Amino acid sequence: MTRARRRRRDDFNKPKTTLESLKPKILIVDDEKATRDVMARILSAKYDCATAPDAARALEALEAAPDLDLLVTDYKMPGENGIELIRRAKAMRPSLGCIIITAFGEIDLAVEAMREGADDFLTKPVTDIGRLEQRVDRVLRAKALADEVESEAARNPHAKDGLGAFTGASAPMQRVYALIRKVAPTSSNIFIEGPSGAGKELVARAIHALSAHADGPFVAVECSALPSTLLETELFGSIRGAFTDARDRAGCFETADGGTLFLDEIGEIDANVQVKLLRVLETRTFQRVGETRERHSGFRLVTATNKDLRALVAEGKFREDLYYRLNVIDIRVPALRDRPGDIAPLVERFIAEFSAQYGGAVTGIEPQALAVLQAYSWPGNVRQLKNAIEKMVVLSQGGKLAVADIPPEITEAPPPPAAPAPAAPLSAPPAGAFAVPPPVVAPAAGADHETLREREKELVVAALKETAGNVTKAAARLGISRRTLHRRIREWNLK
């Protein structure tokens, strides 16, 4: 090992104080010494920074520092450029976070870099210090969360069957799990319906993981995020000269060959793209924008929408023939309000994730606080619940989350409309059915939250009585896990 290489390795591996050893490690790569030194000085307050002048030195540093968290690299450098560096770095360390810095106007290069594994990009000159710190922090937080979720999935009973990212044992979700297992091995097009934030992409990824395409790529496209012209290029690719600044690049149909192509919010594509997509589905061939050569791709298509495509077809806004091509098999993902029994295990999982991410100070949630969360309608579904729990964990003083930690937009939300009174007393459900308990009305600000706890206890006692003390059946009736019900039984000393 050369003296210079040993010195670069020792920059990261020299003994640190306890505080320094906890800092994420960042490698900044730029051929301009002044630029990389300034960035390192700015970021060194929060991160353990090292620098390299080119890709070759960066790869040496990466090899010497197995716990490197983030690579920040310029695009234009002597030797290999930033995209090539990211490609090689990701091959060595797939979980490594990467940010590329490009000149203003080089958006195509940034997109290409993100295809090769970059998590974000910045444009030169990097003069906004706050923006730089924000982008770095965002990538590192996403990486930490992904690592935690991966660890949790490994511990999850569903992990072995490709459903490790899901949480919840309610009847609606059991139906979704059963459909995923049944349709994943087929080659049929899958159409996923459900509200925003309900987990449609998780369903698509699970189908991919359980399919014959699992060893191929999973390519996801958010159709609503791109205007028509850019979406067409994103899907089909382009050749040099097809339009101003066009470059030879593969589209998603091409990159998804042998894998799964997931088109989210398919209802947003315009008539022109609909026609071209229909042809691809009929022939499995396509042309890059600007070329006449036919290309073939063996991708499996999964689409999703939060809109009523049948209504769009009736209004003439979506092609009927394309709709039936897409909707070979339909999977409906329920809204969170339709599976209230899953709220408790979801809260438990998100607390574990974010507590680990932010220092481990939060140990759980008080029953009163959980009851308030269970009473809320969650218009943003699981995504909104996850964001709320993250906010609560970040702002909490530690220990168990309480009602006071819940964001005011939840505690101050108007109660849902009262359900009509039942015509007869609650009776045992038919075999195999899951009865959902009536919602607990959220208290107004300042109300006595103990009433929520009493109502929850009443529901548990009633379910146990009607199932003759059978914990498994009672938990199914309540829409909660056996583990949660056992905890309630011990907490209230029920017999």
C-alpha cells in the first residue's frame, strides 16, 4: 500500500472521540481543490468528511472505508466522470448513498446518474449552504431508514414470502396478501387500485419479488410527475438528434427487460402516450423517440391508479381498449380507515423505525394516544400515519408517546359522522368473517381522554365474552394482533 493511499485510509480510520465516531462518513470528490475543501469544511460540523481529487482516488478511499455512508461527486473530472464513479461505487457498495453535482442545464446527465444509482443531484455552483446540507441530510436519512426497514423486514414473518414490507393482519389486507401470492407467478398484467398513500407500490414490489421476474430489475415510473413529452422519452428512450439536446438513452421499457415495469398513476397519461402504450402491450415491441428500429422487451407490467379509470373511460378521457389491456387482474388496496385494526401494529412498527433512526429514546405509545390515532380517519392513509409518527418521535422528549405528542391537525380534527345505530345486538360473525369494531370518536381538544381508554376496554371485554375467551377469535373480531390483545388483557388484569 502506498503512503498516500495509507494516509487516505487513515483519514477515516484514525481514532475518533465518542461524538465524532457517531458522525456519518462522507467522501467528497472534485478535481478543484478549493471546491472540495470548502464543501468539506461546511459539512464537517455534522459529518466526518474526507476528499478525493478524482474517481481513482475515490475508489481507493471507498475500498479503505467499508462504513462510508455517502459519496458526493462532481460530474466532470479527469479520468472517469462522476456517473462512471457512481456506477462502480454502487457495484462495490449497493447501499452507498450518492449525490452528483452537474453544471446548470445538464439535467439529462443528472437523470442518467440517478439511473446508475445516484440518490440526488445538485447544480453548480453550489452556493446555497443550506440547500447543500438539506440534500445531504435527506439522502442520509433515507439511507438510514432503508437500512432499518430492511432489517425489520428480515425479522418480519412475511419476509420469506416477499411480503416483508407489509404490516397488518386485518381481513382486507389478508385478501390483498392472498391475491399477491396467487397472481405473482403468472405473466398477466396487474392493475392496482387504491387511494394515495395506501401502499400500491409495496404491492407492486411484492408481486415482482414473488414472480419469475424477481431476478430482473424493478423499474418504477411516476406518470403524474412528468409532462407528456418527457414521459414519452422516459418510457421509450431516445436517439441522438431526435430533438434538441437529445442523447442516445434507453427508456424504461428497455431497462425493465426481464423484470417488472411499474407505472404509477396510469390515469394521468395523455391520449398520445396511451396509443403508444397500447401498441407496446400488443406487440411487446417499441421504438426509441426519433428512430425506426423496432426493439423488443420482455417486461412484466404492473400499473396503479388512485382514480376511477372506468369513469375516465366513460368520459372519453381514457381508452377503453387500453383499460382492458391493463386490467387483466385487479387488486384493490384498502384505505387505512377501512382497516382500523392495522393502525396499532403500523404505529408499533413506525415507532421502532424512527426511534432507532433518531436515537432510540421513544419506547412505545400510551393507550390513550393510540386510541386517538385509531379514531382518526387518515385521509392520507399509511403515508400520512408514517409521517405523523416520525414527527411525534422527533419532537418527543422520550419514553412513551402521549396524546400531547400527537399533531394538532389530528387531535383537533372533527369527529367522523356517527354511524347509524345497529338494529340488533352484536352477534357472533359467520365462520371466517372479521368484524370491525365501531370507531371510537376522537375527543375534542381538552376533553377527558380516559373515556377513550374505557371505550377500548369495553370493546375488548365484549369481544372476549362473545368468543368465550378465545383470544385468536377475539383479536380477529377486533382487527388487532393476538400480541396486542394479550398485552391489553395483562394491562387490565382481565380473566
